Amino acid sequence: MDGSVWCVNGGILGLYGLIVQYREAIRYDLFMAGRSLDDIGFTFSWLDFGAFVRFAPLDSQLCAAVNGAAPWSRLEVLMASQIDSTRAGNWQRGGGKGPKPKPIKVPGYDTNEQVIGKPLPIDEVQNYLNSRNGRSPERRQ
């Protein structure tokens, strides 16, 4: 996953599902960026929010929540890579005897693409937005 958050289920509906699922982590990351959930759909477009989520840095709370673990720093990732290289080199120099060493699992660097955000039925979202008079999920009266 390379640390990024993929949200491909239905554009705004998928992003809204992401807010429902990871509300507090997103709230914190937006706060640290000088934004609020209240801004989405008004001074912060859904398109901008989609980019904010898609390119969330590894040290964001959203990435930590999605990956289920605190992200590693670049230094920790490089150290794990060095250890992996050393172990693989030692295994090769030893004639490849025994099982090949497995690389250290680094949180946020899966090879499988992860799809997050649960698509909601359009009528459910439409009813919710109508009840809020079209305002974003966190807009208060």
C-alpha cells in the first residue's frame, strides 16, 4: 500500500464512508492541517479532501488507523531494509542452506492494495444530506 490510503468506492460516498469509519483520526489530521470536518464541502472541496486522504503521510493518524499499527519513520524503514539485506547476503554466502530469510514486515508497506471505505446506499446518503439541508457531515446548525 506504500503508506497511502486508497478510497475507490464511489467518490464522495466512499469518502463519506471513510469519515464514518475513521472519524477521529481524520478529525485530528485535518486539525493539524488547519482544517476541520466542518470545512468539507464548503471551504474544502470533496476533491481536495480526496487528495488529502489519498496522499496522507505515513505518520498521519489516518494511516495508523487504517494500517492497524503506528507507522515507522524513514530511519526505521531503512534500518529494516539493511537488516534484510544483511540476512539475505549471509544466507547466500552460506550456500543458500536452510530456509531463505523473510524480510521484516514494515507497517504500511504491504504489497496488496487495500480498499477502504464502505459504500453506502445512495438513498441513505441522500436522506442524510436532505435532513442536514445539504451541509457536510459535521456541519452544525
